[in-house]
Amino acid sequence: MANNPYLADFPILARKVNGHQLCYLDNAATSQKPQVVIDRINHYYTDENANIHRGTHTLAQQATQAYEAVRDHVQHFLNAASREEIVFTRSTTEGLNWLARQWGLSHLQAGDEIVISLLEHHSNLVPWQQVAKKTGAHLRYLAANQQGLIDLAAAEGIINARTKIVSITQVSNVLGSRQPIKQLTALAHEHGAVMIVDAAQSAPHMAIDVQDLDCDFMAFSAHKMLGPTGVGVLYGKQALLDDMSPEFYGGEMVEEVTEQSATFKQGALRFEAGTQNIAGVIAFGSALSYLQQVGFEQIENQDRQLVSYAWPRLQKLNGVQLYGSNDPSDHNGIISFNLDGLHPHDVATIFDDEGIAIRAGQHCAQPLLHYLSLSATCRASFYFYNTIEDVDRLLAAIVDTQHFFNRHLSRESLI
Ligand code: PMP
């Protein structure tokens, strides 16, 4: 087994796919789960299962404590000012849709402007299109340069007094580039706009301090950071969350209900109607502990090492197109590429035959691909449990694939 101390903690990485040891390079889509997270789900259902907040019996109290402890954990993880600023959702997508519907619809008027970027995932784009249509607000875009970076000087020309919402991804899921969120936040605030951060790709890879960024809202998903699917976090400054209506009404989020009216709980619980993904949230706590044990310095180092190793070798191969920054330290583990003359889906299918999992397509970012004049890309995305051997397998698979489709070319001419 390759020399990576974390590999053994991820049982799925020991399995074979199509007769080959799995080489999992689709971490930007979802991460694999360490045994501690799998065990935590198992332990919850084996030993602790009860509904939270309502019961007075021992199991209900223990489950409530475990669930609420994760809220504290996330608060500290993000350096949020209060635990009430941490709302559990199902995903990044859900958090962003809530913001679009509950903040956007009630704070926007015809003529107002929403500013997003061309780098956005559809989750941080389509909800704003819908809100713009309903309110008459304009949806405006910040462009990115060839390196995948939003230009702050250009942003100064677009964010203005009409801007009410700026919503930007911290790391592009296609190019891996990290955006200047702190500066964009300051710019948004200068004009009285709220700043929303899509942290789906950043929260798994870097330490985040929401007070330092000063962003107003942030959304991310547990499943991309070792946690289970079906759990997300919506962070919001307390005064802003207090000013936002819940998306759902029902059990748990109410204080008192009469035949014709209801009063609601204060704080985060006002947004968590009905039975939540209790096991998922609790296991997410174990995922956060694991990530913190690894440490974000180590995670960023490993991202940088793997991309630094891969990038120049990919550049040297004939017929390989690479996208985004030429600086391997601005990829956050993500490499998008194409092989001349081959459709990315074909490439991904052939790699799969070798047990190598990559993603091919438009990565839920069609406007970005259109802007880059691309119809699709292959995407290899690393996490800290990936190894140099994984990169070598990717490189070898690229050469094999090109050779397979271009039999008239010698292997030597491809390398
Ligand atoms: N934003 C970005 C930048 C993403 O990469 C993703 C996931 N691919 C999402 C949003 C949506 O995340 P989820 O599917 O977990 O809601």
C-alpha cells in the first residue's frame, strides 16, 4: 500500500473496481468516508436512536445532546460568533436555495442587482435566475481570467449601489481556483450588499474563519468533507438570520400554535422544521474531528504536492489540454483537462475500466464551460488520502488512452 497514513482509514479505497485497485479521483463530487464516520452512523442507530429536542427520555436527551454538540463543533470550526448562526440543512444546494427564496425574494425589488460570477456551480446560479425573474432584479456576472480568478478591479465596476446580493463560490469546482472572498466581501459591504459564500469546494480543503472573511452567509455540504450525504450547513450572521423567514413550517420550529396562528423559536432551530438527519449530523461531527486531526495545513500541503507533481507531467504529455492557473498551488486539488480528439465521457469510461474514477462533463457549470469555449472537460480531483501513485496511474491511463485511440502514433510520441 502507498505511503499515506490516512489510506487505511478509508475502507472503500481498498476495494477493486473492474479488477483493479480503486483509484478515486472524484473527490470534488463527493469524498470517501473514514471508518470512524461509518462507525458513528452505525453506533447511533445501534445504541442511541431517538428523535431529538422533544423527548424527555434518556435516549432522546442523549441524541439531542449529540446533535447539538455538532452545532457547537461547526461554530468553532468556522469561528462563528454564536451557535445560533449554524443551521443544519440537507446540502449546499438547499442552503443556497433558501437564501435565494427567503432572503432574495423579500429583499429584492425591480432594478436591484444580484452579482454572481461565471465560475458558479448551477446551485449558486439557477436559484438567482429564478429570483431575478420573480422580482425584476438583474443578475450580473463577474468574469474570471484564464487563471480562473475574479478580477477585483473589474468587480469594482460591477458591484455598485444597486447591488443587494453578491454570491460567489470560494473555490471553483471546475478550475480549483480560490477567489478573493475577503476583498469581495468588503466591496459588497461598501455598497450595502450582503455577501454569500458557496463553500462547497473550499470547506473540505482549507480552514475557514467566517468572522475574518466577514461574509454574511455561507453554505456547504458534509458529504464533500468526509461526512454523510444529506447534511449541509447554512451559516448566517445572527441579525440576518433573525430577519429571514424559514423555508419550512412544521414541528419543532414552533413555540406556540393556535388554530389560526403560531409563534416560532428563536435562533437556528427556527429553520429546522420536522425530523432532521440526526444520524447524519452526528456523524458529520466525527468527520469534522477527523479533518481537524489531519489538519488543514496538511490537507493543503497534500493538495499542493499532488497537483505540483501532476501538472508539469501533464504539461509535458502531447495532446493534453489543461485549464486554469499554471500555479499548482491555486488548484485546491482540482485539475480539469482534455485529451485532443477524445470526448471526456469516453476518457472517463476507459479510465473506469482501469479502476480510475474521474468526472467528465460540464460539472454543473455550463456558463463557465461556455465562457471557456469548452463543451466538457475531464476532472481529476484529489483529497489528502490520494497519493503520488494515484497520480502516476492517472498519467499512465492518459498515455494508454491516447495510444488506444491513436494507434498510428507510437507511445513514445505521446509522452
Ligand atoms: N457549489 C459547488 C461549488 C459545488 O462544487 C457543488 C457540488 N458539486 C455544489 C455547490 C452543490 O453541492 P451539493 O450537491 O452537495 O448541494
